Amino acid sequence: MLSAVFRARTIANRDFLALPGDSNYELYFVCNGLLRFYYLSPDGKESNKAFVSEGQFAGALISAVQKRPLYYGIQALESTTLLVAALNAFIALFEQEHAFERIGRKFTE
């Protein structure tokens, strides 16, 4: 079921996965590498929000639920291999298998 919604993607060092204002609601699992989540002020100043490394999930859950553009950008700080799923496709798994509801709750926490 997971292989049906996730696909592998490699992002080069310093490439952007998402920019503030984007509306691509995706769930990421970092297989190897490092991501930086950052805010961008109106005057263009960047502030780090979080760093996501190997073995961690990340995604724009709040933006997706509110159906708003992303509040932050996502950049690879080194060559990074990810598993990527559309957030709505992953959430649809909650209805198909009870174990995914627990995974979703843990992700939200």
C-alpha cells in the first residue's frame, strides 16, 4: 500500500524542494541526506524552522489542512534521497488500514 503512494526522488545539494507560497502538499521520508525548513520574511531574510535528517518524516500538514500556501520553504543541505507521497494520497490510507491512522497520529504529534 505504501509503495503505491510513495515514489523515490533525489534532490541535489542546495536545491529547493518547495518555496514559501507553494501549494504542493507532500509527505517526505528522508532516506539519506538533510533538509532545511525555513521561513522567509517580507524583506527576504531567511530563518531556519527545522532540520530533517535520515529516518525522519516531514511535511506541510498544517498548510494542507488549512488549504493555504506553505508558510516555509524546504531546501536540501546535501544531496538527499527522499520517499515522497502526495499528502492526500497518504491520508487516504487511513480509511483503508487502521495501522495508518496510528502512523498519521504519530506524525501529527
